[in-house]
Amino acid sequence: MKVLVVVDMQNDFIDGALGTKEAEAIVPFVADKIRNFDGMVLSTRDTHFENYLETQEGKNLPVKHCIKGTNGWQIRKEIAELVSEEPVDKLTFGSDRLPERLRKLADQEPIESITLVGLCTDICVISNAMVIKAFFPEVPIIVDAKCCAGVTPESHTQALNAMKVCQIQIENE
């Protein structure tokens, strides 16, 4: 089985509190990737609470975003409509629940590859790719660069290069 992980395609990262034109530009590519993917599609959802500014992340990035229950926390409508599985809520950059979910899938059927797409390349995509690589060192981990955007174009490229060094395959650069 092949698995596609759609990372944090949420309103706040696309055109909300932390949105960018690069994030907006990948939405149709991510939607096409999901529509044409031959395998299981999972997604993650960055999840914070009203006390966000009091957390370590909030002190380092003092912009309230992805507060549970808000519109910004929601997965972008055209993406959410394509993903039937409930998103994996994650409280930090990399998810500790995502590898557990993947392990359960792998117990039912061997995983051939895991592809990641989404936001932000340089924070949550790279973090989840590294966590997944640690849990599944022999499974090819792939990131589709055309379906990712970083905080800046430069940090997007830096993250892709860092993942290459860690034996994560980068497609569509």
C-alpha cells in the first residue's frame, strides 16, 4: 500500500494568520495529488488552544494560529472534501500520533512508500518526514516539492536540501 500524508493544509497557513502567496499557489496541486493518488490518504491538522501565546512555540512565533474550533484551524474546504479519514491533530511541528496510525496500517498491509505534501516545508513537513523516517527506515519517504510551500521560498529550498541529506526522496523540484 502507498500512503499520502497531507500536512496542515489549513486556512491559517494558506490565506489566514500565517498565509502566503506560495501556500495559496499549491492548493490546486495538492488537490490534484489527492485526486490522482492510488493509495491511502491521511492528513494532519496543526492544533493549538487559547493559551498558545503562553507556550514555547507561541513565545517564539507570537502569531495566534490554528486555534482549535476556529476557521483558521479547519482544513481548506477543497482539500477536506477529498480526504475521508479524520485528520491527525498534532500539538507541535511533528506528530507523535501519525507514526502510530501508520504503524497500524502497516500491521494490516505492508507500506510501499509514504509521500508527504503540504505546509510548511521548512517546519511541519520536514518534521513529520523525519519522524516517519525514524519509524520506517526501510520505507521510501517522498516529498513532492510542487505540493509544498515554506515560510519563504528560500527556507522551502533549504528544507528540501536537508531532507535529501536524510535520504528522503524529493520529487518535482
